[in-house]
Amino acid sequence: MLYIKVLGSGCTNCLNLEKLCREVTSENRIDAVIEKVTDFKEIMSYGIMSTPGLVINGKVVLSGKLPTKTTLTHWLMNAIAQENI
């Protein structure tokens, strides 16, 4: 199971990233827990200086922009592969 955190205050890009994560996990039948983190202190604990931020299984993979759907799918598939090693 993947643990995904979308870090952001609730701006349009943050909401779009959360939506994209839910879309990609659903379309690819990826078992994941998706959490929206809006607490500034928790966001800062990841070293994120601009939102949205994306954390997959505790690893920051994105800060300050939206990934393409293809890129996000690639990251999630790689995270699954890492789990199975």
C-alpha cells in the first residue's frame, strides 16, 4: 500500500494535485491512502517551501508545481516497485 500526502493550503493547484492522485490511483487500481495536509508546521517539516508538495511513502517527490498525469503514474509505479524489493 502506498501512503501519499498532498501538502498545501488548499489553493487550486493543491486541490488539483489531490484530484489527480485520486484519479491515477483509481485508474491503475493502486492501493493507496491519500492524505491532504494543510498544517503549515507539518508542511515545513518536509522542507517544502512552495506548494503543492507531494510525498510518497515518506519521500518528497514534488514541490511547487503540478506533475503531468504520466509523470505521477510513473512515480507511483516506481514506489510500488520499491515496496516489492
